[in-house]
Amino acid sequence: MSYPTRAAETVLDSLPINTPADLRFLEEIAWERGAEVRHTPFANAEARVTIYRDRGIITISSAVPSAHRKRFSIAHELGHFELHRYRKTLSVCLSEDINDDETKTAGKLLEQEANEFASALLMPERFFRPLCDVEEPSLNHIEELANTFDTSLTATALRYIRYAAEPVALVYTENQYIKWVQRSEELKARHLFIHAPRKLDNASRAFRRLSSQQPVLASAWFDEGKFDDSAEILEHSWQMPGYNAVLTLLYLDPEIFDEDDDEMIWP
């Protein structure tokens, strides 16, 4: 377990947090840990934390439009307060520093640690992992998890990939270009790769802006790996019009067989 995740677990252990519903009282959690949350209009930053000894003031820009984003920003700044209070007395975080999609903030270790803390606090393994055990992975189930934990769909989907026992991948595309890919451990073990960045294959449902869950040729997604030319995977893509983006969940469903000889076409 990493240092930021251990710190988040320590916060949870210090308070009477027994269900995911208790995590909705995020500002009260920060208060109990010694940090007051304020919402103030300010420019050039999304959030900041000011620390004096064992007390802190977390300030969130009221210009942030998304409630989920505000929650993650609060958790991010609380991460600075818990992890870095003896290293710095002021942390000012720009939008690119606060990544609820868990992508790396290049060259900014402290920001990466605060992001990891926030994810572990808002979607704790103790509550989240048991809910990842489902018969058929889908974005519908991930949306249910997002509603349960009051987190964004993308952040929740990435947390799901971390704990999924199934061979699944999450792909984020913008303007028909794959920006990043995250694979479950089971999919990594099969040595199947999707390169990023690259243009979407026009055989994918994401390219055609189709949102339902349907089988597609594996070759429409995977650039490397051992599979039959006719091998299929389940693709579930959802449009994100506000970002001109698509979020895609790929699943190697073991029920998909070769139509000719009824044998598995995956190694």
C-alpha cells in the first residue's frame, strides 16, 4: 500500500465512517482533521490550502462548475494537508494539478500524491472493491458506483479498473484520438496492448459515436497481442459531448466463441 493510500486509510480509521454514504460529508471530515473548507471566487487557480501548524484552510474556487470536481479538489487539498503539512505552508493547485482521472501530473510528485490520496479517500478500497465483483462489466454498473460514491464517471471507472477481476480496459478518446488507456491486471496478463496516442479505428463503436454495448472485432482496438482474426470483444462507449470525448470500456467476455468451431478464440 502506498504512502498516500495509507494516509487516506488513517483518516477513515480515525472517524466513524461505516458506509459510502458517510463519505458525502467531506467538509465535515476535513473539519475533524483540522482543515476548514471555504468556497471563494478567485482566479488563476482551482484550489489551495493554507497551513499553520496543525490547522488548515482549504479554499475552493466557486467558479468550479462540477460538484464532483469540487469534491475531488477538497479531497486533493486535504491530501496536501495530511501528507505535506511539514513540507510547505501554502499549496496553490491549478486545474492540471488536480487529476481525478489519476493520470500523472508530470514532474509534480506532491500533486500526484495528493491525487492518489483523494481517490483513496473518496472511493476507499474497503467499500469500493467488493462492489467491483459483477457478472458482466459495463459502464452502467460503473455509473451506479459513481452515484454511490458521489464521484465522476471517469474517476470511478479508473478505480474500477484497478480492482476488476475481469480482463477489461478503459480508453479515453478526444476528437477521435486515443489519449490514454488503463488495463486491469487480468488483461495485462494476456499481453494485449492498445497504443496511445493514436487515431481511433473506424470499425470501433466509439469512432461511429454509438453508445450501446455490442461486440466488435478485437483488431479494432488492440494493436498487439495474440488473438484470432475473427476474435471479438464487448465495447461499451459513452459520449461525453462537453469534452468532445468518448469513454470506452472493453471486456473480453468469455462467452464470445468462434461461430465455426465453437472453441475459444482467445489464448
